[in-house]
Amino acid sequence: MREGGYRLGYCGKWHTSTIRISTDFGFHEIGAPDRYKGPARERLIRQGTAPVEHPRRRTPVRTVQWPGTKPFGLWGYSEGEVEETELYETAQAGIDLIKRFSAERKPWHIEVHFPEAFRAWPLRRYRERYEASAIPVADSFHDPLEGKPNMQRREADSYGLVTNIDFQEGRAFYYASYEQMDEQVGRILDALAESGQAGNTVVVFTADHGAPWGAHRMWLPCFAPYEETYRIPMVIRWPGHVEPGSECRRLAQFHDLGHTFLDIAGLRPLPHSHGVSLHPLFRNPVAAGWRDMILCPWYGQDFLMIQRMVISETHKFVFNAFDFDECYDLQSDPGELTNLVNSSSQRAVVDDMRTRLYELMARFDDPYCDNGTAVSFMAPRYLSRGKRME
């Protein structure tokens, strides 16, 4: 987009590299830099762009102690004024860039990356808007996790004894945290309207992942492959091109956005095949010929646990290199309570999904796919080929 004459601004959380910074990826300016670590942080300091420092004044409400840690707050209150929060400062950086970039009368692209609202530390006034006892407890909260990888039980047990009240209270803080962020999104949209360019600007609101927050008795994002973490909202506004209030159920992914922005701008497409432009779905949300499956690779985070997932419009298959696999019917079992991977009556479906996974791993040159090298150290060692449904 820089090559096409766009002014590029990046605000807020940096969740990409501890060596490179956002200007290395073509951005002209950085606003309210946050979470830059290691050499990346040192580079910012040397160039005079000091990372944002926010002393955290918090009052825990629910604490947890893992076997090797001191007690820590899982959720609670942030203290202070709205203007003192990371959310406010990140939004303000975006607003400032909108004002300056729009005055230059050149095309522009601004990204505003808020810190983790899922951590559930809202200001008190937002939490007071929610009656915890009125929040329904999800069926998945009582998932016994039978017939599922043992790591899931280990993860759930690490939070200790949790009750329905914990679920409701946790969700109240979770919802309040997002409402606080939503207010800042509103400030950005107001600034865009005031710039006079709202009618000619594509606005996208989305995230890189969600969080269980009580589903399956887990709370923070982890290896668990459930919808609460993987199926996230993507809201798009483009006056005259996207029908207000319309809904699209096609499979889309976060990395489709780069292709989409270049397509809309009429610029040279990205050279790699990871992702596609979502632009055709703006015109027709039920466009024929759209992909019917997506690949979600995971390389581990705190621990090296290789996981690959294929999601279709109706099912999900998960290859767990660290344990046995999972398969869920997302239509008849939206809470993902029953693992079908060893179900004799669903063998054809499981085989079909397993085959789809191999297809996608091969298509995207997955290093753990059978690529003609030492297959004994790759997915074929544990993952059978499967068979497409007739």
C-alpha cells in the first residue's frame, strides 16, 4: 500500500516480532507504541519513540494459584479514570492520525491495535452495568472432557474449583471489559465522521483470537481448539459497498485482510497464496465457489505442542501431535461436547475431514506434512490418510 501512495499508521499493541518494528513493514508512523519487547523496544527508544508505560492499578476479585506460581488475579477492577487507560490512549493515537492523514488529502491506512480486553480488568463503572446472576451459564462449562485429550483436563483443573457463580462473574467482567473498549471504537468512528471521509473509508473491526472464559472450564487462551477462541467477529463497514446489517457465513480468516485491502485499493496483489480477498463477499455474501474449508495451524506457545485444525462449514477436525485427535459436529453439537474421532457411526465424516486436513497442509507446504522427506518424524507417523466422502 505504501508503493501505491498510501500513508500508513500503526497504533497500539505490537504482537509480531521482538526484533522488527512496524516501520519495517512499510508503516510511516507509530502511535502509542505498546508491547514492543527486546531489541524492538530498544530500537523505538533510540529513534525517540518511547513505548507507552502504564502502571497497573488493579483490585483483583477472583484469584488463581497455579502449582508453581503465587496467587494472581484472573479478573477484577482497574482503578483510575478512562483517560488514563491503555484503551483510551491507543484510541487517541488513532484519532490523531486520522486528523492528520485526512488533512493531507492522500489515501491512508491506519491500524489501531487495542491491548487484550479479554483479560477482563474493566473500570468499575462498566462492570456495574452487568447483573452477573442474569448471565446464562453455558452448557460447555459442565463439559466433563471425557474422550478428549488429557491436556484439556489438566488445563481446566489448573484453575481449581470453579462454580456457576464464577462463570457468571467472570463473564460479567469479560463483557464489561469489551464494552469499555467498544466505547473507544466509537470515539474513533466519531473522529472519522468528523474528518468528512467516513463515506469513502473501509472500516474493519476484528481480532486475532478469542478466549474460552469459562467454556469447558478454561479461561485464558490456550491450545484448546474450541469456537470461543477460534470463531471471532469480523465487522466491516463500507458505505455503498457493504449492505448495512447484512451477514455473511462464509469461512474467512484474519490473514485474508491484507489481500482484501490491496484488492479494494486496486494495487498489486500479495505474492503468496495464504489468504484471499474478501471483496467478492462484499458484493454477494453467498457467492458460489467460495472455499469450503480453512486450515488453522498452531505451533505451541508456552509448550511445544504441534496442532493442526481444519474447519469446514459443518465440522472441525483437530490433529493433536501431543495426544489423540478430535472431531466435532458444529451444527448438531455447537458446544463441542462430543468428540467424534472414534465414533464408528461417524467414521466416514472423520475420514473426510482428515483428508481435508492433509489437502490443506500439502497446499500450504506445512513442514509437518508428508513432503517426501523423513515422514517418520511428521504427521503421517500418527495421522492416517483418511478418505473423502463420496
